[in-house]
Amino acid sequence: MGLFKFFIAALLCLVLIIIVATLFIALSGSAEIGVRMRQRLAARVKELPFYRMLQRRKIDPDYYLGQTPTTSLEQEIKNCEACPNSRQCEETLSQPEVGKTDYTFCPNDPAISEIEEKEAQQK
């Protein structure tokens, strides 16, 4: 009977090791996919006025990209690409900043303002 219990315990340990190894492989693959997705999103953001808007508002784009969920980033990219105020945006970004600028024309203003507020609270 002792040998049978040992065999069952060894079999359960083997199954547990296989499960843990499978989970580790799956999670490491997901992390790599997530990194590549963020890199693609970052490249897209850099091509848009959205990137310059972040810089203009003194937000580090890399920090922003790291703090914002990918689903939100994807939506913000779409907002910028389909912006009905692109002319006003380009004009605003091409002129030197004088005083407080009204950015409410930007469809991403609420998201950017939220990061500005978080940064201000951390200081």
C-alpha cells in the first residue's frame, strides 16, 4: 500500500509540474505579445498630432504610453485619426504656447487632462 501512495503522489506532482510549466509558457508568450502591441501603438502615436499634443502639454509620451491601457490607446489613436478639428489642432500645435491654451477642441482632451491631473497630484 505504501508503494501505491508513493506512485499516486509522484503522479500528482508530475501533473502539477506540467500544469505550472504550461501556464508559465502561456503567460510569457502573452507578455511578449503585449510588449509588441505597445510598440506598434507607440509607433502609430508618434506619427499623429496626438504625440505633439502630449509633448505640448508637457506629458512624456513614453510615460503616457506606459500608463494608458492598450484599449484606451487604440481609441485615442482612432479619435486623433478621425478628428473633426484637425485644422485647429495643427494651427494650435504650430504656434508658440502663450499662456493657458484651450485644448477642449481635442477629442482626447479628457484622457490627456486626466494624466495631467495625476502628474500634478504626484508632485
